[in-house]
Amino acid sequence: MTFEELKPKVTEIIANSTIAREEKLLKICKLLHNAVSYYNWVGFYFANPETKTLHLGPYIGAETDHTVIPFGKGICGQVAVSNQNFVVPDVAAQDNYIACSFTVKSEIVVPLFVNGKNIGQIDIDSHVLNPFSEADERFLEFVNSQVAGLF
């Protein structure tokens, strides 16, 4: 399924007034995980500005011990500080990478902004080296723009 075909499905999940925010986020994770072959782990992290930590939200994929990540640590923690997308073609080449699983080869993290403030991010791991393109970035920015309406 193409990103253009996925966009209305994301919008439909967000617009569904019969389910709670957490379930909408989980449904988005499931949709992306099932529709994009190289999206092997899809989840959201949300920032706690007081403690300068990210907290794991809904996700689909292998269980992770990384339920709380300090700002600045790992790819997700760096995005919490930089407010920029971070595409990692090969996690083995990153010094500040938190290994989740030996099967993870690459990662993309896109910040989630609400009213100009970075409140969290979508994080995707892949078992494939260098699968993420600019199209993935633009699509995940779209996803986050839709998710922002839930906050």
C-alpha cells in the first residue's frame, strides 16, 4: 500500500469519535506496521518536560525495555532535543544508539509538534538496512500532523 493510499486511512482513524486517543494511536501503529513491509516496530514516545524524559506510548512490535528515555540519549532522546527528524540508515554506525534488538538495522524518528511544541515522536525500527527515504519522512510528518489534533 502506498503512502498516498495510507493517508485517508490515518485520517479515518483520527476522525473516529467512538474510540479513545490511546486506541487511535495503537490503530495507527498497527496500520503502519501491517501496511509497510519494512516498518518492523512502530510506536509513539511522549515527552515529560519537567523530568526531561520520553515515555513509551502505544506501539506494535517486539517488547522493549526502553519505556523511559532521557532527553539526549539514543536516537529518540536526540530528537527530543533537536526537534528534527532523524533517519539512521545503519544503527551500527551510530555512537549514541540504544540497542533494542540485534534484528534492528535502521531507525527513523519524527517529532510530534502541538502548537509548535515538541510533545513526542513517532519511532520506527526496521530489520532492513537503509530502507527509509524522504517519502517516509514526509508521510510520517503527515501522520504526526494528524495525531497532533488529538492533543
